[in-house]
Amino acid sequence: MKSLFLFVLVVIAVCLPGCKENRIPNVSEPQLLEMRSTAIEFMKELKGILIKEIQKGSVLNAVSICSDTAQMLTNNFGLQKGIFVKRVSFNNRNSNNFPDEYEKKILNRFSAMHNDGKLDQTTESIEIVEGGAMYLRYMKPILIQAECLNCHGSGTQISPEIKKLISEKYPNDKAINYKVGDLRGAVSIKKVIE
Ligand code: HEC
């Protein structure tokens, strides 16, 4: 009896960590393709709005239009597809865009890869994680391009008018002093799968 008890204890001890992992399913190919195309579509739409506004008027117009549209698009995009899509960054302009604990972990990983020169257009992260429900979590890095510097560059690259507008709307702005090729943040998608 005593040895049976011991045996059961050992089985539980060995099995528990393993069993927990086994409950989390693997990411399927269709899930990966869906997340990847959603991220690309979302970024394309955002950039499209930005470029259109800059072409229509001035960069100044783009700041105010873009700041509202970015949040609106973030919310609506999620609603349409039953998933949450947003942009996150440690150096966030909008406080809504600060990463959660999971996003921090992946952003740190992207950042280490970037420092090692191992980050490129194909870099992405996908995982199923448990947190009350099962979530599919996908992230893709966002890099700074030349046109971003009008609003995310250093001192002289951002015009005084834009600086003023940004500081009025975002008094705690941290999203400046970037250079082309810098890691700006990531697109983050969260979808409940169970
Ligand atoms: C016309 C000014 C402007 C330009 C140009 C611009 N941004 Fe932004 N960016 C903003 C504003 C304003 C916000 C805050 C949006 C919000 O309220 O969600 C923002 C927010 C972001 C965020 C979300 C994280 C945060 O800081 O809140 C990312 C990521 C980002 N921009 C990346 C880029 C990239 C990459 C480019 C170039 C392709 C770019 N931006 C060009 C004005 C601009």
C-alpha cells in the first residue's frame, strides 16, 4: 500500500509539468497564415491612411487624423474579425499602446534579435498561451522607415508645428529620436480560440 502511494506520487510529480504543456495545442498552419495576413493587412491600411493624409495636405494634418484613425482602426479591425489587433511599443506615444506582460517578453526577444542583426522582414512570433482562456498570440516587428522620421525622428527632423501638436495630444510621448532601421515596436494580435 505504501509503495503504491509512493508510485502514485512519483507519477504525479513526473507527469504534472508535462501534462500541463500537453494541454496547450500546437499552432496550425491555417492559424499562422490567418494571423500573418491580418497583421500585414492592418499595417497596410494604417500606412495607407498615413500616406493619403500626407499627400492630401500636410504632415501636420496627418498627425491629428492619424492619431484618431489609428485607435479607431485598432478597435474596428478587432471587432470585424473577432480578434484584437494593435501596435505596441516600449517607447509608446499613446498610453494605450504600452505592451502587456506577454508583449513585453516578445518585444524583448525581437530587440535582442535586432541587436544581433538577426531580425528581418520575415521575423514573427506565434504561440498559443493560456490565461483564463486559450489565446492565439501573434506578433510581428515594426521597423522605422524614412517617412516615419517626420513624426518619430530626432530634434530637427520633426517640425516645430508637429512637435507642438504631438506634445498637446500626447504629453507623455516617448516615440521620438528614432533612426531608419530602428525597431519601433510590433503589431500584436490576440485571438481567443477556446
Ligand atoms: C504624421 C505623423 C506620423 C508619421 C509620419 C508616423 N507616425 Fe507613427 N504615430 C503617430 C501618432 C500620432 C501616433 C499615436 C497614434 C495613436 O494614438 O494610437 C503614432 C503611433 C505609432 C505606433 C504605435 C505605438 C505608439 O508609440 O503609440 C507605432 C508602432 C508607429 N507609430 C510606427 C510608425 C512607423 C513605423 C511610421 C513610418 C512608416 C510612422 N509611425 C509614421 C504619428 C506618425
